[in-house]
Amino acid sequence: MTVVSIRPAQKDEPQTQALSSIAPFADLPEAVLSLLNKNSETRFYSAGETVFSLGQYDGAEFLAVVSGALRISLTDGATGAMLIEETPEGGVFGLEIAMADPDPSMFQQIAVTAEKDCNLVVIDAAEFKSIAANRPSLMRNIAVYLAEQLVAQRFRAMGAHAAPEQRVYAVLLECVTRDPLSGVWRIEKMPKHRELADRAGVDEASAAGAVASLIQEGVAQRDYPGLVINDMSRLNTLAS
């Protein structure tokens, strides 16, 4: 059983100071930080510990990473394919979910683990929305933060259009499934280079070269008629 250490903020770094180091909460009035502090708690997770297991996250809280990094796994329930993202030090996981209040079924396929030793500030989502609704300075910070995230995502997408290999990797990522018994990530049957090229909108040589690069780097290995993915995180990075 995973043991989670929940502890108060360090005396030399009060929780309000920890929060103020995170982008959405920087330069907020002390009164607003104090309100947030009353509706949050600090938690520590060692590297490899589970923060939320698959299906456990319900959007009732979100996480500010004071130090360390989180690994976010999003599984496609229909295909079993997985997208892996990292929330680094200074990042926030779940803020957009807290603000949007989406259908819970949209994020039931999320799992969160500590990629590195993590100090987190965990904030109650409902109370946060209530505070934000009455504090223009906080709402402004949230709007700027989410806008910056949207811009970054858009330009990553534009970059993928400019890089044929990235488009190939994105198509391959859609083909990846996880063996329910061994837990191995694999592509059961590789598309032919021509098919892969057509789906990615690139020439056949680019498709073949992208696959060869994955194998040379050790990200994947041949397992006829498919591929075994040795490093899903790396494949996700290459595809984004």
C-alpha cells in the first residue's frame, strides 16, 4: 500500500509563500493568498508514489507543484492508448478542470504519479471557484495563465505541422495499446510505410525514417508484426 505523507508547510517557507511562487498565484494580495491558504493543504509524495490511481481523480481539488514533478497519464477508454504528460516544478495540474467544472466522465481515465519527490499544495476546487468569483486579481491571474497554456499548446500544434516526423509519431501514438497482463505498451500491427505516410500527410521516406529513428534511439523495438514501445514518455514528447 502506498503511504502518503501529509504535512504542514515548512516554517521557513509558509504555504502562502509556496503558493506565491506558482504562476497563477504570483503577485496576489496577501488577503487573497490567505484565503487560498485556508482552503488548501500541503502534501509530500516520494518519487514513484501514486497521487491518484486510474479513475480516482474527481476534480474536487487541483495540485500546485512547489517542487518536483508529476507524471500525468491519460488513457483512451476506447482504444487503450495513453498520452503521458509532465507537470513540472512551478506547474499546476487540474486548474482548468476546477474552473470549467466538466462532466466527470471526461477525466475518469486520468492517473497521477510523482515523477520526482514532490511538494504539492492541494487546493479545494469548489472553494477556489468561490474565492476567484469575488477576487478580480485572482481571476485575472487565472485568465492570463490559461491563455498562456492555450498559446503554448497552439504553437506546439503548429510545430507539429512543420515537422513531418512529429506527425508520424502522432499517428503511431494513436496505434499504441497496453497489454492488460504484461503492462507492455505496443503497436500490435504496424501500418505499412505507405499507409503511415498517408495518415500523417508526409512522404513515404519520412515515415520510414521516423520509424527507424525510434528504433535506433531505443524508444521502440521491432516485435513482428508490430512494435514494442520501451519509452512511452519519449514517444509522447516526440509526437507533441
